[in-house]
Amino acid sequence: MNQDKSINPWYTVQNIETVDSPALLLYKSRIEENIRLAKEIIGDIRFLRPHVKTNKIAEVCRMMLAAGITHFKCATIAEAEMLASIGAPDILLAYQPVGPKVNRLLNLIKAFPRIQFACLVDNTGHAEALNKAAAADHITLSLFIDLNIGMNRTGIIPEKALPLVDSIHSLNNLKLKGLHGYDGHIHDTDLSIRQQKSDEGFNRVTRLLQKIEHKYNIQPEVVMGGTPPFPLHARRKNVQCSPGTFVFNDWGYKNSLPDQPFEYAALVLTRVISIIDEHTICTDLGHKAVAAENPLPRVHFLNAPNAKPTGQSEEHLVLQVPDSSAWRLGDVLYGVPVHICPTVALYDQANIVEEGMVTTQWDVIARKRFIHF
């Protein structure tokens, strides 16, 4: 595309000719700034428990460790292993393990005895099964009760959770470490509505917490929320917050959560591969290169804001443009995904941009379901 070479936006990569497309670009200084902003929002870093499902990259998690973050959350055994391999001290598998995952988790715990692991549970019968498996391996398994506070995906509703607490308390190889309330259904742009819904869910968790404290004289940890309610939960006392998307940010949250300061730190690179007619071009950003669960547009282009996606297949993204004569084959587009988390999971490697140059690649190691355990 013809453009003024003197204009050099923040996202421009000077050695872009060395990077094949489609590709994932990570801007290191922006990642560092987003981590700093998260620390600023939380205030007390002991209550920041980032969810690594967004980044899945050991080097990014090392950046968090270097920033003083010691508590982490993940969704898969592979993500837990990635965290353990870099020495993350406290790892919550925010998932209820079933089938082979139970033994995989126990084997991981045995391999890293100095690391504090925990997982979720929402079912009394399964708590008994986990206890049996832990006993066979002579392990005391720490658990967070998964609470359904409106997401309606997993978890037990807080009002019915006390018998599960009783069951865990009665089993020798289980330890109740905390309560986990994920309110991922809350993503209202209006901050007052987001606050109201967040308060409603948190109050239900608080009532359960009070019952547990009264009955057993213990104070379980409380982990709440993702990125949308992060600043709201950050104001609460003794509540761990677990944002994930913040580290890279994406179009969806940047435009629906204007109150949050996080900047784009991850882009997708694509090139023009065909010029179809006077208003239509095609790029190599197919389903395999950007998250496709949302309707079009699934990506917005920083250097082509008027390009409108009209069709997509596995290896192709068709764009309507004002004037296709402005484009040449091989021209580069820098795109912001609507949803960055599943986009990252589509790439084996990320290209790291420092001071306008791609300097190295980082493996997206935890996109795998299995590493060693």
C-alpha cells in the first residue's frame, strides 16, 4: 500500500520482510506496561493472580514473576506445567480434573514438591474420588470450590455449597484452600451496571465465606473474576483477582471496557495475496490464524481501518476496501483480533518486537494439551 514512509506508527516492524505471514506479533515493552498497570490497579500484588490462558508463553510468565507476581491461574495441565517449569510458587488449575487429568495433576504435584498446586471441585462425589486418588499417591490435594455466580458453565451455586465444604473437611487427603467465583458473564460497558452485577455475585460468595468461617474457624482464600470486573474486585479486601486478557488486550475489551487502561500488545500480521476487483482484496489471515468464534469482523486493521472483512475460510480473509489500486500483492496489514486468547493458541511461535524490530521468537508452549505430564 502506498503510504508516507516518514510516518512510523508504534506497531510498524522495520524488518517485517523477515517474518512470514500469517504471524503473531508481541510488543515486549507494551506487555511490560500492561503488567505494570495491573499491579497499579491491584495495589497489593499478593492479591494479583493472573490467568495465563491468554498468553500460554513461559517468557511472558517470567516477565510477571520478575514483576513480583507469585500467584497464577491456568486452565490446562500443560499451562500448569509451564508455570511450574519456570518456578511459579503458587498455581491454581481453574478446572475440575476428570479422567486422566487427575493422575496427570498428581504426577505434576509429585514432580514439583516445592510448588503449591490447587484445582477446582464442584461436586461432592468427585471430591471423594479426588481424595481416593490423592490418598493412593500419599498427597494432600488443595482445592478451591468452583462457585457458579451467574456464568452457568461450571460450579455449584453458593447457596448449596456448604455440604461440599463439609465433605472436603471430612476427607483426610483433601484441604479446602479457597473459593473461586468466575463472573465471566459480566462484560457490560456501563461501569455502574458492571459494578452492580459484580457486587451481586460477590455478596453470594461472601455469605458462603461467612458460614465457613463460623463453622470451621478458617478463612479460605477468595479468587474472583477475569478482566472485565478486575478493577471492581481489586477494591475489595482480601480478594485475589485473576485477569488474563489484560497482558495483551484485544479489540473486544479495548472497545467495550473504556475504563481500563491496557493497550494492545499483540497483533496478527497478514499480507495481501490477491486483488480481486476494484473494491476487493484477499489476505492470508484465515480461520487458522485468528479466532473465528465471533461473527465478522474478527479482526480490525490498524493500518487499514476502512478494510471490511466480508468472507473468511481456512487460509483466506476477503476484505472490501475503498480502492484496491492502493494495494499491491505482499502489502502488510497489522490486525487487532477481537478475541486474543484463542488467537494466541493458533500459533506455535510468537514474534517478539523490540524497538521496532522482530528480535526473536517465543514458543507458545502451552497451546499443547500435553508437554511432559
